[in-house]
Amino acid sequence: MSRPGLDIVLVNWNAGAHLRECLASVAVASREGLSLERVVVVDNASTDGSADGLDASGLPLTLLRNDRNRGFGAACNQGACGSGADYLLFLNPDTRIARDALSLPVAFLEEHAHRAVGICGVRLVHEDGTVHRSCARHPRPRHLVARALGLDRIAPGAFPGLFLSDWEHDADRAVDHVMGAFLLIRRRLFEQLSRFDERFFVYLEDLDLTLRAKEAGHATWFLAGTQAYHRGGGSSDQVRAARLYYSLYSRMLYGHKHYALPTALALDALTLLVEPVVRSAAAIARGAFGEIPETLRGYVRLWGASLTGRGPR
């Protein structure tokens, strides 16, 4: 009986030494019960040399180089193109996976009892071993309103955020969403869903994918029995001024894609006109005056993109 095939796709943008550490962890991970067919690194025009001279370390490695940063979702689609594997694992380069982090999720999805499960994630941990509470709920408009007004941080009990921070992530269970830092999906389902929506340059493309999978009748599961270290922030730490812009743009796009038009327009107004005041006031209250210019730069880009109708690039 042939073993199920797995392709791994990593999108690299100036990830430095983290990319090599990630690949090294993949190289020593158990392949029991699966066939690792391809490990595809898609480099989004890195300038730090992180994609140069990669040591395959016994991996079936393919390197694709882009002459510009195409964004996360588009680069994931590029890496998955032409795959014939049963499963696709989208893995961040700032992760290091446990020895059984490939074999255990694939075995779970291979079980007949789990045939309705389309997507799997694993427990993500910080450097000190504490659990990153990474699973999230699909947001309703009230969640995004609370986020824009800072209510999820001021009164999290009354206004819960998107992430399931009140759950210890200590047991296997169905969830709405697992983070794209480690997202295992059936390849046929990925193609059925028309892949990642490339309009999301970065942020929320994984949330959009899990929602569309749910609407198509496929569950998402979190597995606590294995793990991956996830640095978090990763490459986006290098562009803090732009990170706000990308996240807000993706939020507005998500609203227009999944909510009724009046609701989406109301969220646009809140994001564009009210939230910058809330963020600036919060920075002043904390004495974090250096955040204010970064916030304003992010909003200037967002206002410009909204006026011109051009997405982030």
C-alpha cells in the first residue's frame, strides 16, 4: 500500500538564519507513514541572502525566486502549483517542527473517521516552551468593531478577541481556524477552494481559507499531541510601519468579502476614521509617543489605498 504524499511550502522574505533552522528540523522529522515528495521554498525577493546556498540536507528541495515580494498567499499558491501530493503543509520559515509534527497530523487525516476534516494545525510554542494560543474563531462584525475600538484589550471578558486565549490549547478539538504558520490541508480541497485568495497580500488569507473550507463542509482540527516552535512576527518585524497597513487592509477586504455591504462599509468608516484616533490616544496614555508616527504612516498608506482602489504592494 502506497504511503500518502506530502509537499511542504515555505514562503521566505528575509528570514535570515530561521529558514535554515526550519529546514534542518524538517530534515530530521519522522516520515513514518508518509512520503515527503517536495519541500518548496518560495523566496519573495529577499535581500539578506537567506535563500542563498541552502543545504538540502537530504530534502527534496526546490527553490523558486521571485523578483518582487508577491505577498504570502500568492507565493503559497506559487509553491503549491503542480503538486500531486495528497497533502500540502504551509509552514513559516520562523518555525522549528517536532520530530512527529509531520507524521502525526498526516496519520490523523488518513483515518477514515476523520475524512470530513480538511485542515489540521498543531500546538505552537514560544522559545520558553509556553503555548502560543494560536487558534481563532471566525470573526463576526462585532469582533472587528471591538478590535477597532480597543475593547477586546480593555475588557476582554465582555469583548472576546479573535484568538481563543481562554483555552489552554491542551487537547485535540475542532476549531474555526488554525494559524497559517503550520497549516496542513488536503491538496484536493485546497484546489477545490481555488487556493489562497491573492488579494490578501499578508494577514487573514489563512482565516479566509478556513472559513471557505467550513462553508464547503470541511472541518478544521487542532492537534495538541505534537508541536512546532514559532518565533512569531518573523519577517514582518522588519517592517513594523507597514505591518499595521497590511493588517488593516486585509481586515477591510475580509469584511467586504464575507459581510453584507452596509456592514462592510460601516467597518471601513470605523477603521479609517475612528481607529487611528483610538490607537493614538492609547499610545499617549501608555507614554509610547514613538508609536504615533508609525501609526500615522500606516494610516496614510491605508487612506491612499482606499482612495485609489489599489491593493497593497
